[in-house]
Amino acid sequence: MTFIQSFRLKTFLLVCLTLNGLTGAVATGGDRLPACRETIERHIRELASEKYQGRRGPFAAMAAEYIQREFQELELNPLFAGNSYLQTIPGLSEGDEPPRTLGTNVGAILPGSDPALAEEYVLIAAHHDHLGRGGGGIFHGADDNASGVAMVLEVARLLKSADPSPRRSVIFVSFDLEEHLLFGSRWFTAHPPIPLERLRLVLVADMLGRSLGDLPLNSVFLFGAEHGTGLRELLAGIDSEPNTRPLLLNSEFVGTRSDYGPFRDRQIPFLFASTGQSRDYHSIRDTADHINYQQVREITTFLREVVRHAANADSSPEWIPDPELTLDEVTTVLKIVEKIDQQADNWKLTTVQRLFVTQTRQRAKRILQQQTISPEDRRWLTRSTQMMLLTVF
């Protein structure tokens, strides 16, 4: 980084601190600085603007170009072969014609500072594609998932400004075609730019700017910690701001919901961060004006710390094939159904939906009272949470 670029970056960090009311902090590095709300909002409003037409097809390619420019501005190294930030996702070829391009992943890498660990990797990712046009308008996808991409870009900026850099190399990726059977992340894991066996942790974010059913949860859900040794302890050791407390949930509760799926299937430790699908999920009402930007800022700061700790730790998570369900996760389920119960009249829940919520609440309370989780309890909770996603939200 040149002197002028370093000066510009430090000046920008100081401006962000001032705007966020943190003028007492020293802008000499990004290792402990909070995320910048204004930068996050700029990214979300750009990617969710009419110009990108819901980021599908050629407009997803435009989004990929925007993300590439941001990586270049940060002077992060290109991730893919041929010194490229872009990974083309091809379709099937027809006859003698070359295969057409279905989509484009975007990736950059921040080399690790420890020679002994620099060829180990922590990956942080989101997806930039969405549903395009339909239903009488544009599916802007501000929450789904401009919010996740903004987080990745801001974490990249903060870690790039840190001195020293994290010990392990950190990879930043924005996947295409998540909305089409996770094809972008499936292609990435089938054609990885680095050996997957050196990938120590994957953190994927999808929808950080609203909340589950627009309920007043003031939380971010983290799935997958149950599959990695030490991940629960790592998360518990990181401070969070009071309005965005991390809540752990078992990933089997939601099945495969985003781009962590192909990594999980390869038994790579992962975390999936989400505030859940809002009442405007996959609708034309998912616009930038509905985003809680302060919430995204707080979550970004927390997730930056997760990446920083994972990249600097002496040891890395190991895969746990058959994890246990904890009472903390049951407590989270109970909290959700109690909030739903409070909104039953406003949501106009049917008699069957009300009964379903009541049964889930009663079962969760009973499990917490008995302080043990039987195999049948676990199966029941898994079915219940999956059914709630399908029938209530």
C-alpha cells in the first residue's frame, strides 16, 4: 500500500469513527475498530438499487464487477487462476459452441502474516445474486443478500487495514447463483482456487438487515458451531453489542439454506450467520429503506472478530460428525415461539398455526425443565423448526 493510499484509508477510518461517535478510538489499524455504518449503507443501497434490476443474469455480472472494483480498491490479491478476481461458472455446451456463462463468483485473498500458517485459510462469504424482476416489480434483495455482501466488503476493508495482518490467509468471496440451487458455491468447491483440506473455517452470511418474521429479537443466529471443535468457546469469548446478541442454533434445524451447504457436505467447519427471513422475504418489498443499518454494522463488527480470532488462533476447529444438541439452542427456539405467540393476532395465524406454535412452546419448556434432551426430543425440535419456516413465516 502506498503512502497516499495508507493516508486515505486512515483518514476514512477516522471519519467513520467520528460519524459513529467513537472519536476516542485511534485510527491506526483495523484490527479492533468497529465497522462503518456509512460504508455498509453505501454498498447495500448500490446493490439494491434499480440499476442492478434485482441482480440476475447480466445484472448479477454487474454486481460482480462492483465487488471486484471494491477488492481492487483495497489492493487485495486476486483469488483465482490467471491473477483474476472472477471465477466463471459455465453452463452446458451446445454442439461445437463453447459453453455459455451462467454466472460469476468474485474472490480476493489477504495473505497471512505468519509463514507457518499463511497456507491455511479462513473464508468469509455471501452471495450477490437475487431473483431479478417479476411479480410486478424488481426483487431488489437489500436484505437478501446485499446486506451479506456489504458485510464481507467491510470486513475485508477492516482486516486489510489491520497491522499486522491475520496470521492465516483470509479469503473473501461473493458467490453467484445461490438462488439457483447454490450453484455458485457448488462450482467453487468443485473447482477450488486453494486446496480445500487447508480451509480451516468457512463463515457464510445471508440476510443480516432485518429479523426473523420482523420479530423484536435483537439477535443474529449462528448455525454450525456444533460441527467444529472450539467454535462455541470462540464465539462465547467475543463481545457483542446488546442489540445484536449471537444466538446459537443447530444447523439441522434449518437444513441447507445458503452457501455453507457445499462446505458442510465436505465436512469443513463452518458458521452460518443470519438474522432470519423477514416478512418481506423474496418479495419486491425487500428494499434498502427497510434495512436496519445499525444492526448490520454491529453484526459486521462481531463477525470481523470471529474471522480475526479464527485466523490468529494457534489451533483450528476439527469436524464433529455427530454433534449434541444443547439446552441453549432449546432456549433460543423457546424465545422465538414466544415472540411469535405475541404476534399471533397481528399475523392472523390460523387455528392450526396457533396450535403448532403452542405445541412447540410447551415441548421446549418441558425439555428445559427436565434438563435433558432425548433423541425423540431432538427429532421433534428439528421437524418443528423446519415446519415453522414453511408454514408460519
